[in-house]
Amino acid sequence: MRVRIIQGIALLSTGALAGAFGYGAANLVPTFNAVPLEMRLDFHTELMRMNGITVQGAMGLSVLSALTLAAMTRGTARWLAGGAGLLALASFLITRLGNVPINGRIKEWAATSAPVDHAEILGRWEAFNYARTAAAFAAFALLILLTLRPGETRSRSRAVR
């Protein structure tokens, strides 16, 4: 029973993370590129302020629940859950080491002005965004695969209790 609850939490949090990043990649990034730079900088800054807690919370819960699921299961289920946890961790690291520093620069630009090489820097932010989106989707896919496996998690969870 505990394994199924953790599995549900892992699926929900990782699905929410993949959905949030997917929406951003499919809708927000093209919109950022379609509006004037000043509007993008202001909106981007405000969006990152609002996203900070929710997206980091989803990343943290995705990592913890998937790795907990890996620790509670065996065999293929352990490998799938562990892989999902590591991919969720990768999305967190890409965000913290790639997107967040650029977000800080964007916040400065919104208050002052963008540098001459702003297009290159924004292009790097987008590349990091697509990388973290792919990692989150791959983590979610592994957890879906784990869930769809016939009886694997359920039978192993009885032995772990």
C-alpha cells in the first residue's frame, strides 16, 4: 500500500512538472519571442518570481518520491523509478545552474537595459529550458512505464512491507 501511495505521488508530481515545463516550452517561449523585448523582460521576471516556489516544489517532490519509490522496490521497478528520480534531479540541476543565473540577469535587464549580446543569452536560457523539459518528460515517461507494467510494483511492494 505504501509503495502505491509513493508511486502515485511520484506520478502526480512528475506529471505536473513535465506539464508545467511542456506548457512553457510550447507556449511561453514562442510568446516571449513574439513580443517586444521590454515586454518579455518584464513578463519573464514576474513569471519567474511566481514560478519559483511551485516549480521548485514540484521538482523536489518529483526527485524525492521517485527515489523513495526506487528504494522501496526491486528489479525493473527500482531501475525505472531510480532513472525517473535522476532525470527529475537533472531537471532541477539544469534549472538551478542554467536557467536561474540567466533569470537573475533578465531581472537586471528589466530594471535597466539589455546588453548587446542579449539574444545569445536568451537563446542559452531557451536551450536550458528545452533540456529541463526533456528531462522532466523522460522522468514522467519512466514512471508511466513503471505504472503500466503488469503487477510488478504491487507484487514487490508486498515483499518490502
